[in-house]
Amino acid sequence: MTTEKSSASRPAAGISTFKGQERALRADRLGTGGLLLSVLAATAPLMVVAGVMPTTFAVMGIVGQPLLFVVLGVVLILFSVGYAEMSRHVHNAGAFYAYISRGLGGTAGAGAALVALVAYNALQVGIYGIFGFEVSGLFSTYAHLDIAWWIPALVALAVVGALGWLKIDLNARVLGVLLIVEVILVVIFDVAAVADPAKQGLSLHAFNPDTLSGAGVGTALCFCIAAFLGFEQAPVYAEETSRPHILVPRVMFLAVGGVAVFFAVSCWALTVAAGPSQVVGVAQKESAGMLFSLTDSRLGGTFTDVLHVLFVTGMFAAMLSFHNVVARYTFAMGREGLLPRAFGRTTGTSGAPGTGSLLQTAVAAVIVIVFAVADDKPTGDPTAPVLHLFTWFGNIGALGVIVLMAAASVSVIVFFARRGAVAAQAWRLVTSALAAVALLVIAGYTVKDFDVLVGAGPDSALSWVLPGTIGLALVVGLLQGLLLRSRAPEAHARIGLGNEAFQLDKAAQETA
């Protein structure tokens, strides 16, 4: 699944990009297949179909959820047009903040960097809660052994940390196998639902625009856009591909297009299996068990048991994928002075961002342990710390990524305008503008309805404290950028340049 060159063309063993010949990650380690699988694993398709979709049906009462996936697919393709074009000009493991730096300046880039670090950490850590609960449930069901949720969560944390330290091609294989099996099982369910629909038959009612009326549509968009998160990570791996200007745009369009179609069809299959008039009621009754009850009646208990196991492995794949992204953001920030320089080092012969991987593992461990200590519920009870870890951190991360995508869309416009390429890139700038408006609207709904997203009351402090985490990260990052601009203007000017900054140093030394 990965593309590697012969040993003769590989960099010398032991390279460290901290002060090495090329201050960059090991190149040529990912081809189209490996990059696509690493990116798609973060979407955790089975977690979305079994978790996000039933929750959206139940909480929002929106029958037209399949149509929302189509609408969001269009919005994200509009976003990808400009984002992918900019990826041909910027190759940096910092992705979002590097792009924002190139368009909106180093100070904005510093703010975006900290938002990205907080958001992707939150997305990764949040999954440990639901992962631990599901694994403990499997032990209880099949081994008749009751274990606390935090035990499998911490074991998974250690395994993810170890894999993050290893070469990305190993991770791509792990992610790829889990992802492919997940997709196959969901497709089998889709076919079974179409072959054995509910009493209303093969109804296309879920794609009727009239189903999107009501106050819950905006919040439903917030739920659904979280299902897409992961496709935007392709540029994070740009430095590790042989032809980033070709592979990154290709993977982005394949990912967002494939995800939109897959989720729209699978969500429609849920409405067909339950019946459009009954799907909301079934979701409210079954909650996260909705998919499993529908497969049990059509495909039998064995298939459903396998689906439960793959539900867990899919979450593991998502955790591993987000871990890799956080490690690369940490590396990029360390390389450019936004974090201590030690984080700008890579690991031995693998060229992986090992120090960043260790930092992410440590952060995750601290948060999981805090929630474990706070958990005074009986084993098997998903309330309080377990579900809060998942919902609180998941929605914080989703909000952060939405804000970053909106800022990146604006940055694309400014970037090409400053280069005098408005006429040549006109249609891409229009799509970026449309995407920025749409994403800002979704971000607004996300903040407005955050109490609904995290299951808190409208008067709860959580409704402003949790989204305020992203706001605080932005403010702190901007202040750091302003401080750098006043105290170290040369370092500030190189925010977002990545390996290009080292090449500038090298050229200056040669001409001195």
C-alpha cells in the first residue's frame, strides 16, 4: 500500500531533521494507496454509521440526514478545490497553519498552529472514552469479565504510542486492513437493507429537501461534518510523499468524494431498513445499538458480533491516524520555534516525528487518567466521564477543524491574490469564498448549539467553556505570534515555511 524507492535512493540511516542535511521528514515513504488509507482511517466509517448517524436521527429528528451528507460533500469539495491547489505550492507537515501563514501572515499562522494542536489532540483523546467502554462491553459479553473502561483505553494508548514511534508504512498497513474490512461490512449491510427494506420499501424520501425543515438542521450539520474529519489531513503527509503536488490533491478529492457518497448511501440504507417514518423513533429507542439490531435481524448474530469487533478496531484506527497527525503538527511547530526545538527532531532511521509522538501520548495519558480517577460509576456504566470524554473532546476538536478550514479558505484567496494570480485562479478563488461562508455558518451553529452537541443544559457553563477552549488556543497562539514578531522578526517571517526555511539558511551561508 505504500510506495518505496530502492535503497540506493533512500536518505542515509540515522538522519535527524533537527539539524540534518534536510530539516524535513523522511520523503518517499507514502504513495497514493498508503496516503489515502492513512487519511480515510481517521473518518472511522463504522463509528460514523453506528454512532453518529443514529445519534443525529435521535437527537435532531432529521429524516433527511442522507441529504445533509450530500450537501456537506459539495461544501467540502468546494473547500478542497482551493486547498488542493495551494498544496501544490506549500509542502509542510503543519498543513493548516502553514497555509494560513502563507496567506494571512505569521501571526495568524501561529494562532492556527495552536488551534490545530488542541483540536486534533481533542479528537484523538476523545475516542479513548467510547473505545474503552466498547471494549469492556465485549469482555463482559463474550468473556463474562467485568473490567473498567480505562484499562483497555490505557492499553490502546500505549499501543498507539508505540506504532506512532514506528515507520508510517507500518501504520498505513494497519490502518488499511482495518478500514477495508469496515467498509466491506457496511456495504454488506447496505445491500441487505436494500434487499429487505421495511414496509415503506425502497423510499427515497430521505433525499427530499422538505425533510430538512426545522430548527435542528443547523445542529445536524454540526454532527454530520464531524463524520468527514480526516480528509483534510492529506497535506500533513506532503513531506513524506514522492510527488506531493500530484498525490496530495488526488487523495483529497478521492477521500472527500468517496466519503460523501459512502455516508449518504449508508445513511439512506438505515432509513430504508427502519423505514423513513420510523427511523427517528427506532434511533431514539436503540441509540448506538440501532445498526446492530438492524443487522442482527437481516444478517444474523455472527455478522453482528463481527461488526461489534470491527466497531472497536475502527475506533483504534481513527485514534492512530489522529495520533500521527498530532505528532506531525508538533514536529512542524518545533521546527519553526512555536514549540521547543526538541520537538523538531525525528526518530533515528525511521524519520518519524518521534518526540511529537511521545508528547501526544503523554497528553492523552494524563487526560484519560484524570477521567478515570473522576469515574465513580459502576463498571459498564457509560455515564459521566466515559461519554463526556468522547462528546466533550470530540466536539471541541470538530469546532477547531471547522474554524481552521474556514480560515484556510480565506488564506487561499489572499495567497493567490498577492501573487497576482487572481485571473488564473479565479474559479478556485470563488469556490474558496463559497466554502469559507458555508464553513463559518456551520461554525456559528456549532457554537450556538454547543449545549445540544455535548448534552448539557442551555444554562450550563459547558456551553461556553468547551468551545471557549478553541477561542483560548487562538488568542494564546496569536499572542505568541505577536511576541515573535517583536522579539524575533526573522523567526516570525519563517512561520509556515517549514523545510524551505532551512534551504534559505543554507543558501545564505553559501553566498556569505
